[in-house]
Amino acid sequence: MWFDESVFYQIYPLGFCGAERENDFGAVRHRLGKIGAEIGRLKELGVTAVLFNPLFESERHGYDTVDFFTVDRRLGTNEEFKELVNKLHEAGIRVVLDGVFNHVGRKFGPFEEVRRMREGTDYRFWFDINFFGNSRYNDGFGYADWEGHPELVKLRLENADVQNYLMDAVRFWIREFDIDGLRLDVSYLLPGWFMELVRRTVSVKKDFFLMGEVIHLQNFGQFLTPARLNSATDYECFRGMLSAFNSRNLFEIEHSMTRLFADLPWALFPRKNLFSFVDNHDVVRAATALKEKRNLLNLYTLLFTMPGIPCIYYGSEYAAEGDKSDLDYKLRPCIDDIPRAEGELYARIQKLAYIRTHSKALAYGSYRKATCMNTNFSFVRECEGERIIVAINIAETDCTVRVEEAEGVDLLTGEVRNLNDIYLPPFIACIYKKN
């Protein structure tokens, strides 16, 4: 499928475009042009798909939706977003939106009607309401929310009217904006039958991509089926990569990759591509989290060569820094506030994107560990006769990795050598394609 062969670029629109933190629900601002101005650069970088975080009308950060049918006025209009999608498609870049279906903001129309009319409106059945309780906002009734955040009101997905409303929104996004996929927010809270409902709804468009946000993967394999989802976020390998690099213990990430992807009876997702990343809008930027900054090149090399669909978080191609202080806003700056010198990391990502999109072995191949030590690691990806050998050294000392008796060319440098004796200088990775 197209998504298996894609390189994604994640954009948090409200942050990227420099929108106000609070929506005053006043005049429309026209900021989507900031994203449109980047299309040529994204294409040059090797991006083939964009994942947009929430961009529909909300109170603050996008995940507190108040209108599923209108682009947030801090960004622009529906027509402007439609034009942006058309430009992305013309550049050969697919578009995936963030589907936030578990909860809404308190200014969501049906919930505001419940606040006004209490038992006098049928919208009370859209939410888990306790009219004998109270909320932290002193509404005179209690209600279920998302993980203790009362500003995020939980929807009753089992209610048929809620289902119809949400699926009408999905059909609207496909019809009006011609989107190519959805990320289902907090999929770990969505029932399997709801994912099947979404899948049936989006089947009007061929090869529509459905990906679920999942924090823990252990029991999620049941949802990666043709009737439900194509992929899920790979938080296990995200954590494993950074922890392994920072502790100089590559056995940690190797264990996760074998547990998830090896052709073994007990592996969770053999020959399936999870959605892979080294940072995103919810976690510390990789350039901040990584103790040894010289390993950024190695970190991205692993991201693009391990099983999965690689995704770059906007600005991280420039080694942008950011931590989780200030309510996560430092993770989501305006693109104009990110220093944008196209250095060594940018060039490496550009090269990795090209390699990834031109390799069946990296898109669809099996995974097998070759060698592993605390500070060096090699593995093999193979598909339809194409064999890729990846070797990484994260230490300040050199090493030699012995993989197999064969000759290969390093796709990063063009060097040809015998793969039985791969010499790795400090902080170096190589990607060999067997001749």
C-alpha cells in the first residue's frame, strides 16, 4: 500500500502557523499559507505524506473540538484548507488528518445545550451525564471526561446519533478535502466495533489509511486487521531507541524490534508496519532528549531502516529542541521561530527518505538481528531478493561488525566492501545493499 512506502511529515497546525493559544471565536485569520509555502521544501526533503494534528474549530489546542465541520478560524477557512490539500496532492504528497472521536471541548454545541437544558434535551444521551453530581466547573451535574481532564468531555460512542454525527464528519472530510487517511486519537480507548464503523465509512475511498494512536502495543494486534486499522503508533520502539542510545545499551531496542517484527511465532507484528517516530507533539524533541547529540544521525538512520512507517516531526529535521514545559507549547512552536539551517542532519534525512522510498526491503521486508553489542548493532531486512544490511555504532570508539560473506554497496556513501568485515568509525551508521 502507498502508506507502507511513505515518508511522513507531522505538522501540528495551530503551533506551526503561530496561532493564538485561546480561540476568541472572532475574525478568521489566514495562516494556512505558512504550510503551503513549505510544500516545495517537503518534496525536496523526500516527504510523501503529511499527518496533520487537529485543525478543526476548537477552544485551545485542537483536541477540544467544538465543530467537526469547520477549519479552526485561527488557521483559515475550509476553502483555504481545500486549496492546501489540492497543492499537496499536486506535489505527490498524501494528506492524513487527526480524527478526535473520543472526546470534545466544553463549547461543543450539544454539550452546551445540556448545560442549558439539562434533562430537557436529548443531547444528554451523547455524554455520560450524572445529574446528581457536579463538575469542577460547577455545572450542577457530573460527566465522564478524558483521563481526568474536565475540559475534554467524553462522547458516548455507543449512541447512534453520536455515531451518525461523527461518520457524517468523516464523509465530509473525504468529500470536501479528499483526504487520504486518518489518525484515530487515543485508539486505546476506542472499541473495536467503532474502528470497524470508521473502516466501513472510509471505504468509499480506495486504500484509505487508518492508523491508531496507541501507548502500549501488547494487546493491540487484534485491531490491525483489514476490517479495522492499517497501523498503530510505535511508542515501544520510540522509547526503546532513545533509552538504548542514552544508556548505551542497544540490546534494549534490539529486544523490542525482535519482539515486535521478527519472523518468529511469538512476535507481535511480523511483516506489519507500525507508525515510527523519534519525537512528536506529545514528547520531548529528539535533539533535546538525546544525551549524545552526535548520535542524531544514527537515531534517524535507525528510524528509516527499522520495520515501520517513518515520520519526521516538523522542525526536527533542523535538530530543533523542545521540552514539555509551558503546557507542551515548546514542543509546538511556530515554524518561523525554528532556526532553519540545512545542516548534516537535514542532508542525512533527505538521503534516508530517498533510500526508504526506493527499497522494497525497507518497506515490506523481514527483520532479522545479525549482531548486537552494547554500543553497536546490525540487522538484515529482506524482500523479493533485495537484502539490506544496517550497521550502527553509537560509541566514541570504532568497531568491526561481521555479518556475512558477501559484497555490498553503502547506500549512504557509495562505498563497496565485504560485509563480513564492516568497519564502523565512532558514531557512524551504514546501510549496505547486497550486490
